[in-house]
Amino acid sequence: MHTLQHRIKLASMFLAILVVGCSPKFTEEQKDGFNLVHNENGETLGYSPNSGVSILTDDQLAFKDLNKNGTLDPYEDWRLSVDERASDLASKMSVEQIAGLMLYSAHQSIPGGGNSFFGPVTYNGKPYAESGAKPSDLSDAQKKFLQDDNLRHVLITSVETPGIAAQWNNNAQNMVEGIGMGIPVNTSSDPRHGSDSYAEFNAGAGGQISMWPSTLGITASFDPAIMQQFGDIASKEYRALGIATALSPQIDLATEPRWSRFDGTMGEDPKLAADMARAYVEGFQASENGDWGNQSVNAMVKHWPGGGPEEGGRDAHFGYGSYAVYPGNNLKDHLKPFTEGAFNLDGPTKMAAAVMPYYTISYKQDSKNGENVGNSYNKYLITDLLRGKYGYDGVVCTDWGITRDAATVYEFQGKPWGVEDLSVAERHYKIIEAGCDQFGGNNEMGPVIEAYQMGVEEHGEEYMRQRFETSAVRLLKNIFRTGLFENPYLDVSESEQIVGNADFMTAGYNAQLKSIVMLKNQAKTLPIEVKKKVYVPQRFIASSRNWFGIETPERTEYPFNMDVVGKYYDVVEYPSEADFALVGIENPNGGVGYDVNDKEKGGNGYVPISLQYGTYTATDARETSLASGNPLEEATNRSYKGKTTTSSNIADMALVTDTKRKMGDKPVIVVVKVSKPMIFAEIEPSSDAILVQMGVQDQALMDILSGKEEPSALLPFQMPKDMKTVELQFEDVPRDMEPYTDADGNTYDFAFGLNWHGIIDDARVKNYK
């Protein structure tokens, strides 16, 4: 009996061990619209029960059966390396699936409204307002490019709220999870953290999010730690919105002061720009442990090999600005923010995950083939230089819309610079042959398939299949590294708590304070104690037309939020009542460098871009442009020598001088919002103090003016003496202008700034100047 009991006891113990040994090492919970599976000491998986995906087990751990074949494939095994998984999946994908992976969508707003490049935005065949759709629903076009064209990279612009963005993400991920290989959507964004909703093309940030100065403003802090902090916080907010790729930073070296995209850069100094680029990418890509993870955001640095040296400052979104020129033979400085910054990280993510070439033709920089074609079409710049010499093996994605046609050099359309004579499919093929992986702004896979067939005819099926798999691996690695294959779903309530939370807002506000540059403080006019009486003149804003042709009528308005001003000072109606005047203006808006009226009157269409308010005649401009030639125009010389232009906001100059006349001996404080260099000779003599800001809240300005905070920022670029020095400088050479010197004898040069004690001369200045 005793022996029998002993045997029963042993059997029970064995059975218990067996049960424990075979029990799952994971648990599963239901969330709103998706399930979470928690693996012991492993990855957390998110999947939708209605997508058709089921859970596989191996060694009692859970894995997603994304291709629904009942077998654990290497790409589904989160225990394997990213390289192994990406290579396995690429080898299993059809040409059509890889072609879709190579697409990057046109701009998508959530919800979609109005029109896009591809026609009206509809939901179930109706405009959004009439459709009854929820704001987080997928539009008809989104369903089509995700399902029919296998597109998996989506660029979003404005979102109604963070919660709606999170729910849209879940809806999109639910849809693609059940298709083909179950490849998740990799959503991206242009910069969306501006204090004034600053974003490329004014597409708008939308939704509550922490507010920071522009990239140029953060650069004015001369403190890379602040830039890295921004990247760290912004990446958390991006992931809470469902965004895993940043179409940033813009690290073009801003050596051409007239360029309209100057304010998106990190200034004109190669060392400072490289340090800031490294910090930005490190902040975005590093997850909690410093390596890749589910809090990482891929950084797509732009625009290789540097879009800064635009001839005459004209921008390459248009044919009239298609050329980057190098009169100083200085391509090397433009590469430094990439090669010494974004490609040279201190942390384990090592280098920026993606690169975007600019629209420009980098004129006479193809030392191998002698081609003058847009950078994404240029095999020397992509394969020989970027991939060969500098060993870059990340994703290269074209800028948006370069394969589409353009009808003129001055309309906002496609940007096929240098390859206008090729068909759309031939352009795709040339881009692939140049070494790029992805087509920005293209929603349809048809031309990519045509390009594949062209490659088969020229090189054979084996070569072309391998070429497609090479790009597929690069693209998939960025999706694997950010954890999207394991869990692409968001908890909507968590997203709402993360985005724009108080701590993030405070960090952004502190960065704003450190971005404001004090250029002048005659007789220690600032700070001005609170409750003094202030006169704030209204600003006249002329009518304008944006890149898309949308017109804004003229208006007169206060340049500041007067409720905020009123919390610091007593606002009075007349100068005679005031202790001081506060004038808010913007840098001169000197045009885009092309005028259709000039063309219609028999000219070549090219006119100067001015950095001064008053009328300017370009007597010192080049007789003959360095670059020219476009089948869309007859001009063989793009010179604007001798032509005249006036800034559209010349009223800003009058506002300063008139206010000084009205105030007499009482102080006039001028706050200038700058997006690029300007000539201060017209307004500095009428100003007792000058603050320069690059996208901050009015409250930050008031904190400086009142002395609650001390200015500490430095100029990340030169302020030129006059337009002659602008015309004589080389577009590709940094810090080669004669800077302006003011009435106090201070020179507005790179790294100049004042605090309450005078000229700042600290470690930052010594390091960078």
C-alpha cells in the first residue's frame, strides 16, 4: 500500500512537471478592435481577430501567422535578426508586392477633404461631408492603393485629433494584415511640431502636439542636446500617432541666403549642421535602450547631396529653380551634415534609416557620366557616391512627384528635371538603375512593373529580380526594426495622453526660449518691466498666392496675441500714451525669382529674389547664369541682371520707421520673425532693441521682453550688409558674405547674439565660430 501511494505521488509530480513544461509562455488580452499577446521575456504581438491572422506556437511562445500558411516562416519569427527576416520575406514576395512596397503615397489628410493630385477625395463614392464616414475611416483612394497597388508607405499631413489618427492607424493596419504577406503600413510625416503649425507646403500639423521652434530655431540654441531632446520627444508623439518614419530632418547646408526652404535647415555652418543632424537622428531613432525598438522612428534625412546651393535662390519645386550650382567648387561641405552627422551616429542605430535626394540637378557634379539630371536619376550621386564611397545601404526615396510631367517651369506640377523627354515608366526605370529604392508621391504600381519589364529586357529576369529584392530588403528592415511586424496597433486612449502632454509641452517651450536671438539692445532698453504701457501697431499683410495657387486677401491685424501681451503690459491705443512700442514684422518677402509677367513682356521670366524690403535693382547680378536649359522654356540664360523687384511686405519697413517717428525718444522694440537672412539696414536705425525669432509662442517673447528669461541664442547664419554682398557670394560656400554692422558697432555675423550683459562669448561661440 505504501509503495502504491508512493507511485501515485511520483506520477502526479511527473504529470505536474509535464503540464508546466508544456504550458504556454504567453498570455492574450482583448483590446478595442485588436488582441495583444504577451510573450514571456519576448515580444508583445498585436493582431486583429477579424483579419484572418492566427497565432502559431513554437517552444510555447506565440508568433503571428501573417501569410496564413500554418507554418512559422523565418520572417514571422521575432527571435531572428532583422536581416534574416527581411531577406526571407523579400524572397517570398511577388514582383507586384515588391513594386507596391516601392511606392510612397501622396499626402493624405485624416480625414481627407477636397482634392488631391489624383482627383477628388471620396468615401464610398461621396465627398467626406456627404458620406457619413467617420473621420478615422479609410478613403476610397487609400483602400485602393493599399489593396490593389500593394502600397505600404503612407504620408499623412493634418489629423483632426491624436485619437482619430490612432484609430485611422488601427483601421489601416487591420486592413493590410489580412492581405498577402501581412506587411504592416509604415506611416510617415513631414515636420509637425512647429509653434505656428509650421509644416512643408503649409500642409498643417493638425491635432494637439508639443510646440517647438523651427529646426533653424533649435539650431540657434547652438546646443545639440536640445535637438536630441526634441527628437526623443517627437518620436514618442509620432509613434502615438501611428507614425514610424519621419520625412526629416532637412539637413541641407543653407549656403544660399535667398532660398525659400532656408528655415527648414540647420543653418549654414557645416560643423554645427552636422552636430545638429546627428543629434536629431539619434533622438528619433533610438528607443528606450538606445537601439532600435517599438519607440523608434526611422529618420529620412534630406536632401542628398544637399539642396542648399540653388542658383539665385530659386527653389527646385519649380523648373525655374531646377539647378543647384557650385561656383566655389564646394560640394564637400554640403555632404558633411550627412557623412559626418546623420551617417555617423554615436548610438547603435548607427546611421539614418533613409535618405531623400532633392529635386535639383546638381550641375556639373556627375564626374563619371557627365549627366545633368535630377539627383534621384543620377547614378553617380546615388550608387557611386552615396552607396559606394560612403557605404550607405539604407533606403533611398525620391522626393515627391518627380516622375510626373510638368507643363511649364513655373507651375506646381511634376518635377522630372533633366528627363522631361522620358516616359513615366522610363523615369521609374532610370531611378531604379540609379540606385534608389522608392518613389515619393506615387500611388500606382503600374509604372514600377513596366520598369521591371524594361530591366528584364536589358539585363534578364535573374538580375532584375535580385535588384527588386535588394530594395525590398532595405524597405522591410525599416518596418521590422520599428516593431511594426509584431504590433502595429495603438491604444487610442494612451495616444491621447501621450501626444502634447504637459511635460512635452514644457520641454518645447523651454526650447523656444533658447531659440530667441537678441541682436540689438541699445542703452539696455531691455528688459522692460511688466505693467509698463505698450503701443502695438497693427501690421498690413498684402494679398498673396501660395504654391498651389490659393490666394489669401490683404488684411490688417495685430502681429501678436494681444491677450497674451495684455497679461504682461498695459496695452494703450496711441503712441503718446505709451512707455514703449512693440512692433512685430517678418523678414522681407522678396519673391521666388520668376515672374510670368516678365516673360509675357518679352523677358526670360527671371527676376531677382530680394532680402531687403525696399525696391531693389540687381546691378551686381551675373551677366550669364551658371546653369540653364529646360525643354519647357526658350531661355538659354537665366540671368536677371538689371531687373527690379520690391518685397511684397515693404509695409513692414514703413511700420518700423513710422512707429519710431511717432514715439520720438521713447523706445521701439522690434520683433522679427525670420525664415532666412535679411538686410537690417532699412530698419535697425529706427529700432532701440531687436529680437529675432524662428517660430515661437508669443508668451516666450513676452518672457524675454519682461526679463523673466534671458536671451541666449546665437545666429546660425549671417545677416548680410546689403544685396551686393548677396549677389557676389557663392551659392555653395558658407559664411562668405560681409555681415551688417549696426549703430552700436555690433556685427550680425554667424554665432552673434546678445544677453543682458552684452555680446555672448561662451563655449558655444568658441566651439563653432
